[in-house]
Amino acid sequence: MTHADTPRTIRLHEADNVAIVVNSFGLPEGTRLPDGPTLRQFVPQGHKVALSDIAEGAEIRRYGEVIGRAARPLTAGDWVEEAAVLVPAAPDLDRLELATRAPAPLPPLDGYSFEGFRNRDGSVGTKNVLAISTSVQCVAGTLDFAVKRIKEQLLPRFPNVDDVVALNHSYGCGVAINAPEAVVPIRTLQNLALNPNFGGEVMIVGLGCEKLQPERLLPDGAPPGIVRLQEEAGFGAMIDSILAMAEARLEILDRRRRETCPASDLVVGVQCGGSDAFSGVTANPAVGFAADLLVRAGATVMFSEVTEVRDAIHLLTPRAATEEVGRAPDPRDGLV
């Protein structure tokens, strides 16, 4: 048997009653696992195998946590495929445990710094980028063309600017702009333009007839920075106006210089980059470890794309530092 044929599995926690098959093409029926059972069926790569008998309705544990219950009796060596697992219903939000398993504070890491771009509002970026926002999806094609021209014709003249990006989205046209929850997408678009990497030079391209008028995306105190395409005489004039406003902002951004900043100035967002069978074994723990290091150095780490943990929210809320933290609403609009 070659090394590639050697059965390999990963058991993530001593309490787990399943392991993950690592071999590239899975493992065939009859394979004897090292220190484990003999496979009763073929088990594909990345799938789970029962390490012990699991009664119908009994807990299936991975990561040391209950990920579901057995839909039928499982014998040691069985392939624990999707149909064999009953996933529990999403928990009631007002019945979640809060701060019952808060992790012990980690010792601080002092003396760490990075070379960043400090902004007028006190935030610090790691890049120097011109971002051009849109107020409506209808202008995305025109803006994409303009950004291509900016990169080809203008950006080479401003060596201290790293890039030019278009912040396109699918919102803004015939929407109920004053609906109570419209605050959420509008606030999101406003905050995207305030990313510390953009240096506070907000620029918005709108159409003119959209419900979400560009002025609503300008942060308080930001200088006017709007191009309305319907006010221009033809496509060429539209592109010229976008390039002219972009050039003025590139001149400002090009004057930014890096300076030494403490690690506590960092605000880092983490987001799923495309899950596969091994995300929870490799990338996610590595990102979590890095996040712990950043927090120990005083930085802030944001966990985004929270919809992906709907069925694991009951595992996160017990880890809140305090019950008050676990219940804290968004202070800007009362939304949790």
C-alpha cells in the first residue's frame, strides 16, 4: 500500500463520534481505519464516518459539538451522509444561552505595529484606493467602463494610489426608499464608502431618476462628489465627467503616505471565501487563530456573513463576554 492509499481521517475533538475521510478519492468499503472501525460502505473524501455505533435519535458530534442527530441507527464504519443526519430546527432567538461559556481572556500582545494610512476620522487603512460608489444598479456598466479607462489613463500618473474599484450593487431603483427596514441597505452602502482604505474621498455615480438619490449616500460633512449620468450629453460626456472627478480625488489620495501605527488601529473583517468539505478543518481554524492574535494585540475583528451560522448561533452566543454584549442592539437604529 502506497502512502497515497494509506487510510487517513481527521477526528477534531476527543468527544467526536465521527471522523472525516482525507484521502483524495475517498476510501472503499472494507478499509480498516487506523485505530478505528472497518468501513461498511465507500466514503467520499471530506465526508464523515461513524467511529462507534450511534442509535437512532442519538447525538452526532463533530468539533466537540452536536451537529445533528442520527436519522437511523448507524453502525461503526458507516458513511454518515447527509440523509443520515437530522439537523435541528433553528433555535428561538429569545431563548439562546448568553455568556454561559465565555472564553478566558487571552494574554495581551504588546508592541506590534504596521505601516498604515491614517485618515481624518481617526481610522487607519492598509491600502490607498479610490472607490467609486453607485446609487443604483443601472449605472454599473457605465461605471465599469469608466474604471477601466481610469486604470489605463489616470492611475499610472499617481504611483501612491494602489487601485481604483467600483462599488456596484443591485439596489436603488424602484425601491420603497422610506420603508422602515430600508435603513439597512442604505446604511450598508454608506459604510462601504467609509472603508479606511478609501481615504475619505467619497465619489458617487448616479443616474438621476432612482429612488435612492446619491445625496443619501454622502457621509456627513463629505464634500460634494456626485456625477449624474442623465445630466450629461451622451455617453462620452458621462465618461469624461467621471474621469474628471476621479482625477481630482486621485490627486488627493496620491499625497497620502504610510506611517507606523499600532496594531490596535486595525479593524479586520473576515468572511467566507467559498466553503468546501475541509473549511472547518483548515481555513476556518487558521483564520480564527489569526483573529485571536489580532485581538490580543488590541485590534478589532468583525465576523461577517452571519447568515452562514444560522444553525450554529446557539454555539456562538454562549461565548459572548457578558449577557449585555450578547443582547446589545445596533446603537444606530435599534436593530439587533
